[in-house]
Amino acid sequence: MNLSRIVERWAEHFPAKVALHFHGADWSYAMLWERVEEATRALAASGVAKGERVAFLGTNHPDMLVLLFALARLGAILVPLNWRLTAAEHRVIVGDCAPRLLYYEPEYQAHAAALGTPARVLDGKWREAGGSPALEGCDSDDVLIVYTSGTTGRPKGAVLQQSALLWNGFNSIHAHDLSQADHVLNALPMFHVGGLNNQTLPALLAGATVTLHKRFDPGLWLADVTRRKPTVSILVPATMQAIVQHPDWERTDLSSLKMINSGSMVVPDSLIRAFHARGVPVGQIYGCTETAPIAVVLLKEDAYAMVGSAGKPAPHCEVRIAADERGAEAPADEVGELWVRGPNVMRGYWNDPEATRAAFVDGWFRTGDLARRDANGFFWIAGRSKDMIISGGENIYPAELENVLADCAAIAEAAVIGVEDPKWGEAACACVVRKPGAELDEQAVRALFDDRLARYKHPRRVVFLESLPKNALGKVQKFDLRKLLETRRA
């Protein structure tokens, strides 16, 4: 059996029930399944076979889900592309995974043409539909590669199997108490596991209904809470803040929401309490791309009493706080690295056996995040051992920005760190040392990133220094650099 059964079975049981609502139109489970069958035939007629990759470039759309289920039937793999990245960044990704086809939404035609991959516009018409293809897909097959930039600045593709998405779905059903009666409102991008796997796929697994937004818009989110009356939704801190600050926030009826969930970074208590004040419990999900992502969950029953906690381990995975490199369990309330093991965890990184070996110890995935577990079993995230910056729910790795700065002839040395940002939670700050006699201002530094990296990765702050703090081996000490910037700002 393969992942597509979560649509096929519900199409048999209640074909007229709404599976998806998108741009004012309802997609019943029967209609969704019919599209999956059409896409399966079209993909097979195009030569897509077991193990091959198909990329998707576009904003949220039901046909991205259609692609995923059709590829699952064939045993092939979906590679969703972050539409915010530049063509240069996408060329690295498609060069790594070598997709047989790229489907794109019409607004990305020029971008798709620049990638050098056979491409087809996704316009709702599945062409080249032939006969009945061989359905070789099964739960043990790879079905999704989600790229995340590593600490070296090189993108790494986390490979998730069909079974990982199913087990993650069961974890999500537990986290949100999902049933056929539920209605999910999702505005987070589905090129991330957060938008795809936290609620959208699990809702279909549960036989629920999903209202899908093309992009996040706080006014539309509030309006659809009133119009569509969802029972659950998922947000990241930046979207929570945009909603709370919207003029319609106070007058919007939120009573249909039994809870919302948040994650991707430590969520400010003030945002959680803003929703609590409106009678909406805020759960939390801790995880990462490599864990599909659900690993630790804060249930709505604990939301009011445990503000700030990530919760307890999801039922279908194991979580531990490792006190050392061998993975010995840390005592209660001692900070260590958070490790995850279970059927929801990725198989490995695509084409990167070295990174895969480094990420696992005896089957445990090392997240690189620091956390503690209290005496009652609740997890509290303490920080990140890696340099990753999370800005508005998007991952930014300093190495990517530092690689760009290193190409500038006027820069002697540079480092990038995360700094607090009132809107995005965190933002990238470029700390630059000019070469003697060089004329370089903040505007010129910012211009270095144009057409090189996505806009959200650009530094929002540039600081010029005489030198960078280093250790005896010449490595920049970012902890000391942060303290230096805090002192200067004070």
C-alpha cells in the first residue's frame, strides 16, 4: 500500500465530503482522488518511474498535494522548491536531485526556464494521460525530499519515506486531537514540512477538511476564521504577531478554534498569552525537517499551565536529552542536545552519506538543539548548538551569507550572527571588517546579496568593526561577537 490510500479510502466512504477548500472552490474527496488518478497516468506517460524525482515550484495549491499522492503511487519522489529562493539557489538543488520534471505555476515561468530542467506549467490539465500504469509505490519508498541549507551553506535534502509521513500524521492527530469533524486552516507554505506535514496531510489522513491559503495574509486568515469556522490552525511567531497586530484582531470571532499550534522556534510568551486572552489555547510542536517534523508536542490540555514548554514526546517517536556524544541520558533539568528516534525520522540526506553518518548515533537523530527535560517530563528548548537563525519561521544559515561576503574584495573578514528582531523574532546581522583603505558602506554590503540569496536571508543589520573576536586557532567566537554587539547597542 502507498500514501495515496488516505485519499482513496475517504473518497470511497464519503465522496461528497469537502477535502480541500481553495480560492473559493471546494474539492471533494472524490474530486481529489479523480485528480490523483489523472496525475498518476500523466506522470507515468511522461516516463516518471519508481525512485525518480519531480520538482514543484509554486505557492500553496491543491495540485501540489495531487502531485505528492500520484508520485507515491508510482514510488517516485516530490521535491518542493521554496518559491522565495533565487534561480541560482534552485540550480544548486536541482543539480543535486536531478528531477525528471519540474512543474511550476504560471507566475514562475521565467524562473523555471532558468533552471535547465524539463518543465511544465501546472494549470490543472494533466496531459499525456495514458492507460493504467504500474503502481509500484509502497510505504517503504522515499516520497519527499525537502532541502534545508546546512551549516556549511550547502543545501541538504532530507529524504522522508511514505511511512515517515504516515507516522508523523499519527503524531499530528494526537497533537491536535484530529477527527473527521475537524476543519484545518493552513496558510503556511507547503514547501516546508511545517505547512505540509503538521496539519494538512494529517487532516486528510483523519478524513477532515482543509482550507488552504495560497500565501499567508493576516487579514484573510482572520476573515476565514469567521467565514470558514476552522477548529485548528498552525502559525509561526511572525504570523502570530501579524495577526495580533491586525486591526481586525479584537473584533474577529475566534470561538470556532479549539486550539492553534505554533513552532519553528521558541515562541514569545507575549504572543501565546495574546491568544490565551482570547480563549484560544496555543499548543506547540517541536521538530525539524529531518523529523517530518513532529517530535515533541504541547497538548491543548497543558497549554495554559505550561506556557513556553515544547511539551512531551509525540507517541510514535522517542526523544532524549543527550548529555554527551555517546547519547547518555541527561538528568532532569540538565541541558543537553535533543535527540530523536522513530519511524517519522528521515532516512538520510540525499546524495550526502557523510552528512547522514554525522547526523545519527545508533539510530538517534542529533538535532543540534539544546533542551532540558523537567521532573514532570516536559521539554524546554534552551537554544541552538548550531548557528542557524530562524527569522519569521524561515531557516537562515550564516555560512550562506558569509560565503557571499567572502567574495567581496573590500572585505577583510566577516561573520554573520542572529540578533533579536521585534517583527521576525530573529534577523541576520552582518559583522564586517573592511580592508585598509576600502570604501564600503551599509548599502553596498546589502547590495552584495541581490540575486544571490532570497530576500528573507539578507542581513537586516550591518555592523562595521575593527576586528572580529577569535580563539587561538583563528576561529571567530560568535558568543563573544554577540556580547560585543550587545555592549555597543547598550
